Amino acid sequence: MKARVYVMLKNGVLDPQGEAVRHALGSLGFDGVEGVRQGKVIELDLAEGTTEATVIEMCEKLLANTVIESYKIELG
């Protein structure tokens, strides 16, 4: 079974990497970009029978810093 976890900074949390990307895009002539939020995607290959609750526990304990990040899980 595969799981994909999307981790993003919560709204209101400063995103210096996103701001650097926005600035770089402007420098390259892409003037219409008003904001960039950068995150990460984590793909997991899991044993059959692994539950969504287990993946949530992984996120809460390691994959996301839940103080400043939110996450979304896709199983498939």
C-alpha cells in the first residue's frame, strides 16, 4: 500500500523559502506571482493492512511539526 503525505506550513507562519522562490521568479520576469508557499511531499510504501491511524501517528510523531505545519494524507 502507498501513502502520500503533503506537509505545508500553516497560514500565518513565515515561509522564507517560499518568499525566496517568489523573489527569484520575479527576477526571472514572472511578475504575476504574489505569493509562494513551499511544502514537502512524503511517499511511504507500507505493508498491507497498515491503517490510516498509523499514518496519522507517523505524521504527529515525526513527519510534520504540528505546531507550525499542517498535513494531508492520501492512501492508495
